[in-house]
Amino acid sequence: MNVTVHTYNPSTEKVVPKDAIVLDVKAALNHMSGGLADLPEVLKDMRRGGGIFADRIANQIEAQTKPPRIPEPGLGSHVMAGKPDGTRAEFVRVGSRHWSEIGNGSGWEWDDLKDPTLVRDGIEVAS
């Protein structure tokens, strides 16, 4: 069975596929101060205490709601991104696919940075 997650609006959507389970994620998060912005924290809680079933559901919800990864920004750009240990830090691009963590200077490859968000764009490097 495939699980489809989207906000269901009965006034505009008349037919739901037979094997789909429709979850109104937006309504479920309305009681939280950040609404949909709190979804990553809710999914983390599901994974923490719900066992393998909840973990798989959380993975599917995340895959369907997570924005695509940003393309690698130009030289001198700053991003906030996760590290493999789960912490987030700010990084600056210092070379071709090379990033330096602000504060300690440790070097990283672009593909090692998790869920980067752009803080400030740098310059484009001609190839």
C-alpha cells in the first residue's frame, strides 16, 4: 500500500485513491506555535518513541514535505547546515566544493552538509 500525504480539501478534491491514507498535516499542527514549520520536530519525536512503524511513516511524510536541496552557492557564500553528528553550524564556501565551518575552520565537502539553507550568497565562479 502506498501512503499519500497532503492537505485534503473535500470542497475541491472529490476522489481519494483507494489505497491512499490522507493525513491533514496542517490541521494536526495548528495547535503548535510554528504550524507546519514545527513538522521536523514532530517527525523527530515520532522517530524517537514510535518504533519502526512510526519511523517509516515519519520518513515518508518527510520525503513528501521536505523542500529540495538548494544548489551549491557561489564562492564566499554562507549557509547554515547540519553536520553528520546532527548539530547545525554556519559554513562559508572557500573553494570548489570546499566549505569551512565558521568558528573553528574545519573543512567540509558540500555533499557532507545536511539540509543547507542560504544565509548570504557569494559570487559565481566562471568555469
